[in-house]
Amino acid sequence: MSEITFDQIKAFQEQLAHHPAAAARSRAVQNVGPQAASREAIDGEDMKPVFSLDLDTGSVTNQKKSGRCWLFATLNTVRHGIADEFGLKDFEFSQNYNAFFDRLEKANLFYENILATADKPLDDREVATYLSGPDQDGGHYDQAAALIEKYGLVPKSVMPETYNSDKTAELNSVVNEKLRKDAKVLRTLKQQHASDDAIAAKKRELLSVIYRILAYTFGNPPTTFDFEYRDDKKQYHRDTGLTPQTFFKKYVKWHFDDYIVVASDPEPSKKYQQLYTIKAANTVVEGHPLTILNLPPARLEQLALAQLQAGEVVWFGNDVLADMDRKSGTLKGGLFNYNDLFDVDFHVDKADRIVTTEAEMSHAMTFTGADVVDGKVTKWKVENSWGKDNGHDGYFVADASWFDQYVYEVVVRKSLLTEAEQAALQTTPIDLPVWDFLN
């Protein structure tokens, strides 16, 4: 191991002094920051919010200061169906309702994972991963599917947002502190060879406390409710005595088994045409499993476009924090030209970004349109869940380069797959560790 010497510092300073336009670049970066100093143009025709294929999807939703993008994006894909059939263009499901049970199910899975690894040391990578984030509000499409299939849906008016569902940081801290304490209790019981009945009883007791915390913060979920509304033609409707499950079955013509998450993960350890799962991330135990088909990158664009052309929006997982201008709603590959600003080559291909942890599946949104020129998509219309104050009334524009670099998975109908791809769905999936990039 070698230290930094003062001779090296002197050499660095001399090199800086001779660097082209060093003083001007320094002033620019110091005054406005690296992003503003390096941002490429965003107001040209190439990023104009006009699309040859544009589905009518109504107003955007707002997840506010929470990590529920995956749930919002899923509910957005589902709500467009009910909007069309029942004339409820800007209808919203209660995100808070499903978020309540998401947090409860994640607590249950955490307990199960802690018990399953009780014989491993606390610094084991798997155990440490569980303890690093026992119960957060991020998630996946399949986790949302499992929640909806088990618990159903309710209109937003039946269980509206609260301070805590809008801003989850405080609740995250409270729940995770409790779960880490509970982990010690369960590990001790398991290590002392307590009976299965004793462990199950203790787990139920701990889950009851988590339920109480969630009820205080999110509200107690309804078991029955009445659905009263006026449709887009101002016609009055009232449906009484519904449960969340009967509401889902009656009003939502959606079958999650018809869809598959298609990823394009180019890591050397991954194979294309291969089915993957992450059993330790199946938050609803015995529910809809997390299943991912890994395909070459070109297939993501082809499948997403095919589904849009069939009249359906597309859920997609991405790294929204990369090359994004939030206020204008711009998602543009190479938006921030750090290469020119710092005179350094920052380029790293997608596979290397993943294995070095530079890449992150940080967000989920919905494709609702595309601009197709000579058979190629030049830009995509993106429904975000950050409210109307960002982008074009909440909609963003993503260019083809941004899609190639930062879109990692899409959810599409299985019927759009080739025969070979559909055959891969019938194979036994490879179980990935909980710390894998696809989680």
C-alpha cells in the first residue's frame, strides 16, 4: 500500500495548470455544479413530447417521498383497463392499501429468512443483507402482483394516503429497528432448539406488533366497502358490500399469469434465454413468485413496442437517476457530458456498470407511447409517478440511447414471446442470491 506524496501533489498541480481551459471549467463547475455545467441541449425536436404512438392514459399519480414506484407503476398499468371499461379516466386505486400489506408481508418474509439462516454467523453475506434492510418500501412487479392476487384492491377514496405513506423514512426507521431486535430473539430461539410451535407462536406475537405499528401509521385496512362514483359521462353508480378481493375480480380484467418480467442482464454470470428467480425475495410467502426471463437487449425494445402497438402500456424497471433532468422530464443518454467537462473518458458498458455496482435498478415507470421512425423507436413516452409538476404534466420523454443504457426490464404479455422464449418459461428457474442485481 502506497501513500500520496507531496511530490505527487506538486505534479498534480502542475498538470492542472497546463490543462486546457482549466480556470474557465473550474469557475463553471464551482458556480453551478457538474450537471448544469455539462448538460447537453434538451429543448430540441428530438426530445419534443410528440409521439406517433400515444395511448390515452389520463393524469399521473404521485408517490411523493416514498419508494413505492414499483407499486404505483403496477397499479397504473392495471388502472388503465378499469378506466377504459368503466369510464373512469383518472381513477386511482389505493396505493396505501397495498403498501400496508406489502410491509406486513415483508416483515413476515424477514422473520422466515432470519429463521432459515439462524445457524449462520451475523457477518455471513446473506444474513448481513437481510439485516441491512429488513423492511423497505421498494419492490418488484411480481411482488405487486402477489399482493394484489392475495389482498385485492380498493379505490383510493376507501383508504387514502397518510403522512406516513407519503413520507416513509420515519416509518422505515421504526419498523427496521423493531425487526432487527426481533431477529435476535428468533435467532436465539432457533439456536436453543426451541420447538416449532414455540417459534411459530413467538413469530405470530411479533407480527401482531408490526401490524399494530402499520395500522397506527397507514390506517387499518378495510374489509368491506361501498363503491360510489360518477363515470366520465356523469352517470351515477353505486356498488355496495364489496370486499377488496371481490372488487378486484369484478372491476379489474387483469390476469397476472398472462405476463412475464423480461430482463436484459448482460453480466458474464447470466445467460440469455434463461429463467431466473429470487426465492428469498418472494415477499408473499406461497404467493405469485418473482420470475424473470433474461433476453438479449434488442428484445426489450421489440417487446415493449409490440405491446404498445397492441394497445397496452408497459411497466419497466430502470435507473432513473442516470442522465435525467427531473424538471423538464428529460431522459437522454449522454445528457451530462462529463467527458468533455473533465476531459476524462467516463464510458463504461452496461455489463461492467452492473458488476461494479455503478448500475442500479432505482425506479419503475410505465411506457405509454413511442415515436417510431422507419421502424425504429427514436423516443418513448414515459408515465412517471412524481406528480404533475415534473416533465410534461408528469410525463417524461426518454430517447433511444437512454433506453439502451438504463432500461433493465419490461413486463409484457407471454403471448408476444417467440416459441423458444415461451419454452424457456417452462424450465426450472435458477435461484439467484438476494444481493443479485436483479433484486
